[in-house]
Amino acid sequence: MKSDMNPPFLIKLRSSLACHARDGVIFVAAVALLGWTGSWHWVPELFAHFFLQYALLLVILTPLLFWAGWGSRDNRRHWQWLALIATLLAGFAVSPCWLPADSVRKANSHGSLNLLQFNAAQNTDALVQWLIKHRQEVDVVLVLEASTGFAGGIEALAEEFPYHIEKLQDDPFGIALMSRYPLSEAAVLDMSDDVDFPALEADVITPAGPLRLIGIHPPPPLGGELAKLRDAFMQKLALRLVAQLKEGEPTLVFGDFNSTIWSPRLRDFIAKTRLRDAGQGQGAPGSYPAASARISGWLGIPIDLMLVSEHITVQERHAGESLDSDHLPIVTRITY
């Protein structure tokens, strides 16, 4: 039906919706494009972490723009097709979250491991209670923002997780690694010359052989100085990993990266180390903020990440229940 055969109020409504949808598409496309320039400066990089939300908004706005502007006599058609292109590009950016990794080696897997990673926001009581109830479901636990008060939790869980290494701190960068299997060559890594940003490294000696784990929590890039410290942390880690991965041991890096896989700087890190995002094909479960991520993974930001070497297959990765933190725990089952 032609637009001039519609009632005036409907014509006015559709015109208003078309204008708002067009403005929304322009805004979303602009901030998404800004995020891709994040390798130049830390401020635009902040916009790179919301591609799930950009894709969701464009999927809503583009059909609305087509419906509201279809058949109008003004020059809206080009906005409709530009919106469709932006939606397809955003979909392409997030599609690896649901597409299986081609490089996964599914053959010759000898063992499996269930890992839980959790930024506890210095409140570990709920985590300890959950692990007491579900201790048989997890083999390795990485706790971030582990305060000195978590020492009692480590002791309470010692029967199921007798092997551990930790650097407990009453700031956001305490860290602990617990395992039901023995740990070899466990070490606390100093990842900054100026500030105490520790990381943990250990070989987990499983029945299927050793597996190297590195738990990290770089600082959030909420300012120029913190962004520089975060980048220095990751650069130092990349140099260490490049040297270690030549040995061919299955390796994974996990923790609160304070970044997402859409960050140009994290993409550079992945390219240097040739690790693979464990969230690929798993839906990129959102973990922060917990209040939004509980409603839908599309509303949370996947900053609690895991990167794995080519020897590791990710069987399942999902967000767990809320444990009184601003992050959700992430559970991953791997074979190697």
C-alpha cells in the first residue's frame, strides 16, 4: 500500500520511527567503528567491548527502519541498505562465538578437565559454599580478587583441592589456584615492575599428562596509566608464552582479562601467541556485570576469558549461577 493511502497519523508515526531508527543505527555504527580504532588509544578501545550489544541493537533497529521507511517518498532507502550492511558486519564480528573453531584437534584426546574461574570481588564465602556442594564437578579453580580472608576457604576445601598456590592480597589483584591434581613448577609471576599485579603459573599433573595453566588478572584500562600497565602486563605475558609454547605442552591462559576478544589489543596478543579463544563456538558467555549477564548473555560483557593452545578442545563453556559478586563464574570442560 502506498504511503499516501495510509491515515495521516500512521504516516507521521512511521516517519518518526524511521528517523529514530536511522539515528540509532548511525550512533551504533559510529561507536562500533570507533572501537575498531582502539589500537591507537585506550579511550576508543573501551567501545570495542560491546559488539554483542551492537549486533543486538542493529538486529532490532534495521527491520524497524525497513518497516517504517518502506514506500516513503523521501530519500530513506539508502539508510535502509546502509543499516543492513552495518548489521551484517556486526553479525560477522560476533559470529565466531557460535561457529566451531576449525583448528580444534578432536582426535587423540586422552584426558578431560573441568575448570572454574571466578572473580569473587573479595567476597569468597558464597564460592566456598558452592564448591563444598559441587566439589565433584570441578577439577581446578581459579579465584580472582582473592583477599587474605580466603585462606580459610582454601583450608576448608583442602580435602578436595589439596594442591594450591596463591598470592592473597587485600586489593583487587589477589589470586589463587586450587587443584585436585598435583601442581608442578608452580610459581607466582610478577607482571609489573611498579605495581603488584601477580599472575599464577603451574603444570597440573593429570592422569593424561601435564597441562600448563596461567591465571591472570591485568588491571582495567580505566585511565591512561592503567591502560599502559595493562598493555605492559599482556606484552610481558606474550613474550613468556611465545617461548613456552614452542615446547608443545598443552597450555591455557584464563582469568579476568579486563578486555574482550573484540579489543584490537587483545587480538594482537592472540596473534602473537597463536592461542585460541575458548569461547569460540560456545556463545561467548557474558560474565560482567552479573546483574545484566543473569538476564541474558547478550547483555553481559565476556571479559572472563580463556585462551587455549591447539592441543586443547573446548567441549563446553558456560556461565554459572550468581555467587554474590559483580562477575558470574565461568565453567569450562576441556579435553586434551
